[in-house]
Amino acid sequence: MQQMRFRKLRIAWSSLWGMLCLFVVFFWVRSYWLTDDLEAAPSGYVQVFASCGRMVVRFEYKTTQTRFSWVSYPTAAPMPAGVDNRIPWCDLRFWPTFARLYIAHWLLAVIAGALMAIPWLPRRFSLRGLLIATTVIATVAGSIAWVDTTF
């Protein structure tokens, strides 16, 4: 009876994070062809800029006339993988008037996928399960590293 107690909650949790993971992967693939620039001003100013598999989120306290704006335009020249001034895959910077978060789409997709799978993990593990999990994690990490250095 204990197994069935939180079944609907587990399904809802996994569905929510699974849809978010698919949404992030969609925008990750889209970012190689289209540059998205989202600006919103709920109480401060938030700007999300996504291009070439990277995302920049900027938080600032200032007043603006525009409440919401989303502009998409073709990426002019995709930045190659070996360039020194490419946006880092994860970085957080603070200035006196604003904060900026650099993050790669794949990192958000991995986090959402992990949160999706947490409720379904068994309470006890076997050696076979450990080997399968290690293989899956190594395959995903290798694929992400290959995509990140190639594109």
C-alpha cells in the first residue's frame, strides 16, 4: 500500500520535469539557427539571450516602459567551439547594478532530466543497476562533451 500512496504525485512530478526537459532541448537545438532575446520587467528587469547553445540571463533593477518583449532573428555567424571569447557553459558574475548568469542549455536539460528521474529510483541498488547507470551517465556526458566542442 505504501508504493501506491504517492503514485500520482510521482507521475505529476516526472511529467512536469519531463516537459521542461523537452522544452529546454527544443530551445537548445533552436539556438543554433535562431537567436532569441527575451526581455521582461515584472518588478525589475530580466533579459534572457540565447544563441549557439548558450544562454545569458541578466537581472537588473531599473524601470522600463516595456513589460514583455520576445524577438527572434537568424544567427548571423555561429561561434566556433575553439574561440576564446565564447560564452562559458556556466558562470555567475555580479556587478554593482546587475547580475549576469551564463549557462549552457545542456546543463539545464541534464538537471531537468535528473529531477524527472528521482522519484522512480529504487531504494536499493544492485551491482548490475550500478553498472547500467554508470554506462548511461558516461554516454550522456561524452555526447554532451562532443556536441559542446564540435558545435
